[in-house]
Amino acid sequence: MKITLHPLFIALGLVTALFGGLPIYIIYALTALLHECGHIFCAARMGYKCEKISLMPYGAAAICDTDGIRARDEVRLALAGPAVNAFMCVLCAGLWWFYPVTYGYTDTVFNANAVMLAINLLPAYPLDGGRALSGLLSQFMLKKRVGLILRGMSIAVSAALVLVFFLAYKNASLLIFAAFLSASAFGKDVALLRTGFRPKKIKRGREMRHIMLNDSSTFKDALRYIDDSKYCVFQFYSDGMLDEITEEELFEMLETRSIYDRVSEN
């Protein structure tokens, strides 16, 4: 796994070193790295590929190929990072209970993980809490409505951070973070999950869409064509038609296969 360092990450590290804050900076950086490892291990178990982790001045980001991820998989993937931070908090608290002398060595580790956990569970996109909320809502709502809800939640969280700045805690990072969430709320990738929503009753009907793919196409290739407004039937060809699979059958097959496996086994 490749780890890249953003130039501003290095610059900020040098600045903190000048003012004696390098040890704390390293602890927070390692906490962010551990958080992203949780996402990567979860993605690997579900069959998705991750290329690298980028360490930036405001945290870290795992670069993973999760295009076409299903809504419930997105929930699991989003919560994997915070779960690692929660485990570290419990581990530190356990050490304090059995070995109180360790408090002086682990209090910063606990604080870093608690902060990372609290921030990432905020229900704002693209934080993990927002992604988990997106995955939950996408299982019974159309993605356009989910996108509107996520934008509203992100703006509400941004406004709350601004209020905290003016009323309680005058720290410029709150305003920077609020600006980041507000800008992200209007990004093009909000709630672009492959939704699990399927109407129980089709009152006005759904258009049927036939998708022709070659026999080497993977599940990832097929998932690109899933659309809430249409019912997809996939036909796989080589010299002639090899197989025909409905979208329900595609999702059932994916339960026991990797997203990078070929759909047609003929």
C-alpha cells in the first residue's frame, strides 16, 4: 500500500516542530492513518481495491476504487474507520483501569482517537457519518432525495460549527471546517451510490432496459448501468448470446462474488 504526503502536511509538521508540538502532530497523523486503515481493510474484505493513503494537513484519505458500491456496503465501509478509533478509545480506557500509570503516556492517543471519532460521525458529507447516512437512506429512497437530505445536513452542521465558534470556542479551525463542509455539500459526488431501493409496487410501470455486454464483463462493469427509473436486463455475448440476467439476479450473485469477478462464467 502506497502512502503519499501532501506538501502542506510536511509544511505543517515543520511549523509545529518549531513550536514544540511535533509529538502531538505525529500522534494525530498516526491516528488518521489508523482510521484510514480501517476503511482499507474493510474494503479489501468486500472485494474492493485500494491504491494508496494520502496524508494531508487536515487528515488522511484512502484512495479506493469503489465505483458502483452498493448502499449497505457503503454503510459498512463508512463505519469501519470510526470503529477503529472507538476500539482505540476503549483500549486506552482499559489500560488506565488496569494500569493507571499508563495514563500519562496514552492520554493524547485517547484524545486524538476521540476527536477523530466524533468528527467523522457527524452526519455531513463527505464525512463517514454522512456516507453512512447516505447508505442507509439509499436503501429506501431515490438518490436525488438522498442528495437533498445530505446537502441539508451538511449545511446544518456547518451552521452549528459557526455558532460554536461565535458563542463558545473561538478557534479558526471551526470556520475552516465549516467552509469545507459547505463546499462539499454542493459537490457532484453527493449520494452517487448504487441504490438498493426497489419499489414494492410499481403503479405506473418501469421502463425495461436491455444492456448488452461481452462475456468478459465484470460485476463492476454491469453495476454502472443500474438506474432507479429503469429495470435492467443484462445480456452477455461472445459469438452469440451466452446468458441473460436480471438486475435482481445480478445482486444475488454478487452476494458471494467479488465486484471484479466476471459475471458470465461460461
